[in-house]
Amino acid sequence: MKQVLPPRSTFVNFPLGRECGKPHDVELQTRILKETLELLTTEKEPGLIKDLPYEWHETFNWPGYLKDIQEMVEEEGSEMQEWKPKNNQ
């Protein structure tokens, strides 16, 4: 976030793709969203990045992450997209 230089932002130390918590955890997602909106409407300091106090209580592993993504895509009736970095050569 520091490289992007947003006017104000919150940070939650959750795995990539889980910025607001686990799927279907509406209570936690709502708390994170409300705290972020409150920061945006009350803080005036440019570039402020506030760490929110939530913790991910599971060890992150790529196979589990990819399995969760695949399940989410299937539940939505979509197809998995392959991501490849751009080759700037």
C-alpha cells in the first residue's frame, strides 16, 4: 500500500484474496468494511495506513488456498482463470 500512496487505507494481514476474511463470514467482513469506511470518513492525514487488529488463525498453504479458490469458482458457476506474468522482454 505504501507504494500505491492511497489517501487513506486499512491493512489486514490476511492471505491474498482474503482481504476481508473467509467466505461467508459476514460478521467479520462487515466489521472490516465498517472500520475501513470509518477511517475514510474521519481521518484527515494523507497517506495514513491503519493496521486492523484481526488475525488469520490458520497456517497459510498454497494447495489449500488454490483448493478454496477452485471451490469458490465452481460455486459461482465460473471457470478458473490462469494467471501468467507479463513478459517484458
